[in-house]
Amino acid sequence: MSGTSSAPAAASIRQRSRAIATWLALLGGSLGLHRFYLHGAADVWGWLHPLPTLVGAYGFWRLRELGVDDVAGSRLVLFLGAMLAISMLETIVIGLASDERWSALHGARRARGPAWPTYVAVGLALAVGAGAAMATIAFAAQQYFESRVERRAALS
């Protein structure tokens, strides 16, 4: 009896490729492309990805055009770094999900080819994500300590 109740639920799950989802998360994760692939265009979390990414990209543009002394650009670019780090973490989680969990969530029974493309994407995500996280933290710390020095200099 439990087999018949789970059959309609399993039939309603759209089958999705883990390799495609992993590469979409790696290449366009900060824009939510992997979320739209896995959950459709109505996914709220997918729509929450592009705005902070674009705000951070605008901050990056400001820093390139106006220099690193631009306070607004220095604060906005942190959004880009955070979104890159988050999307790389999502890439790793998708790529390393167990077969049972992937099958339950996204309907794919087994990988239909070699697993190495998925693992290459996970390795790249680890490198890019670690770099983005470290750079974002270092830049934020630098901005904080420089503002403290400037504030202390203004008081004396």
C-alpha cells in the first residue's frame, strides 16, 4: 500500500541531471540559474540570487571607475563576493549529494555517464569559492580597519 502512495509523488518529480545542475551552479549560480533548472521559474530562492549579484557587480564597476577610495563601491562589491562564495557552496552541495538524496529530490535514478564532469565542477567550485570567500573577508577587514584609522586620525 505504501508503494502505491509514493508512485504518484515520484512520477510528479521532474528528472534533473546532477551534472547539468552542478555546472549551472558553477557558471551561473550567482544568478540563480541552477535553482531555475532544478525548481522552475517560480522558485523564490532563485529570484533572490540576481539582485545582490548585480548590486555587487555595480560596486565592482564603481571601484574600477572611481578607485578603491569610493566608499559605496567598497561596500557594494562585498555583495558580489558573498554571492560568488554562496553559489560555489551550492555547487559543492549539489555535486556531492548522495544518489539516494538526489533521486528523492530530483527524480534521477542514476548518473547516465561518467561522474568526472561533476567532480571537476566541484573541484573548481572549491577553488573559486575559497578564493572568493577569502578575498571578500580580507577586503571587508581592510575597509573596516582603514575606516578605524581614518576615524582615529580625524579625532586627533
